[in-house]
Amino acid sequence: MSTDAGASADSAMIGETGRLVEPMRWWHLDDVARIESEVFLGDPWSVEQFWQELAQPTRRYVVCRDAGAVVGYGGAYLMPPDSDIQTIAVTPSHQGRGIARVMLDRLLGDARAAGCTHTILEVRSDNAAAIALYESRGFARISERRAYYPDGGDAVIMRCRLDGPDRVAQAPA
């Protein structure tokens, strides 16, 4: 990934795709809330919840922009040695293009850089694409939470080691 000349040092272009991953800022929140409503139909976070997350020093949130438009976002809670992937979402029209993978890799890299040794997440048990993504990045199923979601859906709890011999491979630069 190369840094875009017009972006901050925290921003990175995704290959030659024209997509840019950068820290989430307040001016992204209207787009983030729109995507949240498209992806998490039953219980979307409000703009106020995202404001509260951005205000926390233990949080890292990123967005992915494609041709200037926000098409995805993700966030993590970082409190070394622990970390927790809070959310990842990609607008339906851009799903299946590797955007979630790139944002996840960025968040895992941020967790490593902060000194976290592992991370956990919850994912809907019926979200096969997300589970496959997480498994491809080194996450393993460790538990399940019945009726975790407001609609009664179950969650799979997954964990990934960020250090040691069985840690997840770092994404190529």
C-alpha cells in the first residue's frame, strides 16, 4: 500500500484500485450512518454512538473511500494486551471486493502496534462470508452466544492471536 499524496500519513491507498483507507473522522459520520443502516437493518448504531466511539482514546476506526465516497468502515477497541473488533461494514454495492479484509488487516495492525497480543469479535452465526474472512485472517471459533442479536440471532465468538508462533500472518504492505 502506498500513501496518497493528498492524504495524511495515516491514509493508505489499496493497490491501484483508487480506494483509500484512512482514520474515521467526524465528517465521515453521515456516510457511516447510511452504511450502518443498509447493513445492520435490525439494530444500527446511531450517529451519536459513533461520535461517542470516536471520542474514546482506546478506539481506532477507519473508513474506506472509493472515488471519494465512503464505502466501508471498521472499528476496534484497543486496551493492551486485549483488543476487540467492534464493527466492520461495507456498503452492499461494494461487498465481495476485499474491502472488509483490508480494513480488518489495518485494524489488526493497529492492535499489534498498540501492544495487543490477541483480539476477539462477535459475528452472526449465519454470516458465512464474514466467518470465512475472519478464519482466513487467523481467527478461530471459541464460543457461541445464543440470541445475542435483537432479532434473536446467535453470535459466534472468535479469537485471533497477534503474537507468538500461531499468530495471524501480517498483511502484505
